[in-house]
Amino acid sequence: MFYFDPLYLIIAIPGLILALWAQSRVKSAFKKYSKVRTSRNLTGAQVARELLDANGLYGVAIERVNGELSDHYDPRGKVLRLSQGVHDSPSVAAAGIAAHEMGHALQDQAKYAPLQVRSLMVPAVRFSSRLGPMIFFAGLMLSFFTGGSSTLSLSVMTLGLILFAASVVFSLVTLPVELNASRRAKELLVTHDILYPSEMEGVNKVLNAAAWTYVAAAVQAILTLLYYVTIMNRRR
């Protein structure tokens, strides 16, 4: 009834290779520039606080969280959460990541449209990204049991496809949000004299490597969606 589909490997491997390469770049850049101290010797938390206050964001709190590179900004709670390796480190890498997350706080302050859209999508995507594939393959299994492209099986597959498509849209919306935050971070670090121009090479490498992880996630989501569409067309 079921068999291995070589088309899946053809579609999945490019996205997987890109994701592994992007993760490797991030870890390598972060490891290298975590060992390079900034001239002002400010920790990631101090960099974030200084930039937040300089832009009037006194109400945004900073918290230390567990995990490696688990840094994020919570627009609902107005909280900037930094991993221990960023929060407590006076390194170039920590400064870059802290400034990037502070860039999201600036986006929130300016009501940056892509960030608002992404924030609205988060609850739905948490639901659809897991349930979509399950419903899709339930419809696929149903098509085997019914001996082909029954209306019910195609309807179930279509529902799963639509739900998963929401996560694809989410990954695409995430791209401008992250790229814009990195651009803001690079500008802020220089204009507010947090880092010298000579120190920005490390920040650029860390943030540019991180950007590729979001590109890889979008590529993987798009390729997976195309694979699902191909499967459904086969069953028709």
C-alpha cells in the first residue's frame, strides 16, 4: 500500500543541505566572535538596555533565558529575552544578537507591518504547522483505502494543504522581519557608538549567517508544500 517516494528525496535534500549549511555558519560565526571582546566591554544585556533607552523604550524589559541562541523579542509582553551566552557576554557576537533583538522592539514601536502580521499568525501557525501534515496524510491514506481520488479524500488532503500553507506564508513573512531587524541592529551599533566600525565585521558575519537560517526555513517550507501538491495531483 505504501512505498518510498524518491521524489521526496529530490525535493527534500536541497532544503536539508541548505539548512545544515546555514546552521553550521551560525554556530561557526557565533563561536568565533563570542571570543572577541568589544572595546567598551559591554555585555549583551547592557548593549540592549543602552539601545532601548536611547530610543525611548524604557518599558521594554530584558530577561535571561535558558538555551543556546534562544534569543527573541516578545511583542505582547514587551520583553527582550536573551540567552545566557548573549545576556552575560561582552563579546562582538553577543552585541550583534542583542542589537538584532532590540531591532524587533523598534519594529514593534514603529508598528512595522510584517512584524504585526507575523505576531497575529503565531497562534494559528503553531496549530496548523503540526496538524496540516497530519490531516494531509490522513487524506492520502483514505485515498488508498477508497481506491483512488474520492471526493472525501481529496477534500481532506486539500484541508491539510491549506493548513500547512499557512506555515509557508509565515516563513515568508518572517524573512523581511528578520532582515530588517538585522539592518537596524547594524546601524544602531555604529550610530550609538556601541561598537567601532572595525568591530562590525564580526557582527555582519554573525547576523548574515543567522539570516540564512530563515532563508533555509522558507525554502524547506516551499519545497514541502510543492511535494504535497504533487502527491495530491497524482491521486486525482
